[in-house]
Amino acid sequence: MVDIQVISQQPPGGRCTLYAGYADVLERYLKASAKLIFSTTRDAHGEGFPSLWLNGAAVQPEDGVILMPADVLAGLKAHGVPGEVMPGLAEALEAPLDRMLEEEG
């Protein structure tokens, strides 16, 4: 079981909404529950928003700016999630990213 948390501003904006979308996908694929925590502290990929946490550790983006599906998958792998769930999960994680890009594009 993976503990999933998203730290977001209120109301959620771009990356906060994206990370919440990732958490929704993870809930479905991993049959886990995600928790949305609102914060006034801006600390991307740290103690504040926007950040996605797995088992108590913030997932870090490879580019240092925005979590991509590959970053989420790497975080899951580091926490021992079996590779069998990864193929379908990889495609499913693209949907929230596509939505964000469409809204901002």
C-alpha cells in the first residue's frame, strides 16, 4: 500500500491541479487512498505546495520544476510498487498532464 498526499494551495492552480490529477490516477490503479492537504506555504516539492508525496517523501521532478509521469513512476518504483502496474499506469498519468497543457495552451 502506498500513502499518497498532495499539498496544494487553495484554490488549486496549475501544478496543484496536475498533482491532484496524478493522485486520482494513483488511487484507481493502486487501490490506495490519496489525501489532499491545503497549505499556505509555497515550497514546491518540499513541505509546501505544490508537491506530491508517496509514503511520506516528496517526489522530486527530474527537471526541478514540474512532475512528469516518469517522475511519478520512478517514485513508485523507489517505494517498491511492482512493475506490473506500470504499463497502464504510465498512459493513465498522461491524461492529467494533457488536460493541464490544453487548459494553459
